[in-house]
Amino acid sequence: MSLRLTDRKIKVMIVDDNDINLSILSKMLEHHFAETVEISAVLTSGTDALERLSKEEVDLILMDIDMPGLTGVETTAAIRQATEHPILKENQQVPIIAVTTSDGAAQREVYQQVGMCDCVSKPIALPKLRSAIEGAMMKSTGRLATG
């Protein structure tokens, strides 16, 4: 199955405070998903993500959980509620995948309650990343092209 939306590439935002993790995720997407994914932003904080989401529509967010300032959970809650931050309406329901080392059952339930659609454990396994992205995009749009 291809990860391409029917009319264009999937615009992905990556949010992680660790430069090494940002680099790894970016390179994985660029190398393994080059035909189907466009990295729209690589950001180091939840605050930066909220600011960017007030200006640019994205299709998917890969969100680190343990960040200083706003955590991934707090950032996701702010995106979903969009009361204190002027998030574009189109971004309020964007699929958000947690990328974390904290992936126990209790943590996964918190991620789901706040509005995240899936969780990918660090270190990131390519098959799990692909499955999470495919699942998120199918649930979100139903417009994933096959092929």
C-alpha cells in the first residue's frame, strides 16, 4: 500500500526536543517514504508546533512526549481544544502519533484520551512507523491511495 493521499503527498510535522531524534525521524521519512511524504516542519517544542499550526495546515504530526515546556500530551490537548492558541480549524483534528519511550498500557491510554491516534516506541522500528502512519491516514481521511 502506498502512503500517498489521492491528490498529493502527506504533509508531516515532526516535533521533538532532541536533535538526534529529529534527524533520525527525518531521515527515515526522507529515505523510506520519499515518494509519499513531505516533511512540512521539524520543530523542537510544543510551543513552536502550536505557532506553526496557526499558519499552516498539515496532514499528520509525529509528536515526542517528553519535552521541556509543553509536553507532547499538553501540546496535543492544546491542539484539540484550540482555546488558548489560534490553531487552524483544519489542524484541530489532525492525526497525532506519539513517539516515545513511555509506551506502557497506562501511558497509551493517556495518549488516546488526549486525542493521539497511535504510539510508536523509541527506538523506532520502520514497520511500526509505516503501520502507524497508514492507520492514522486511513482513519483520518479514508483517501489513502493504494498501489
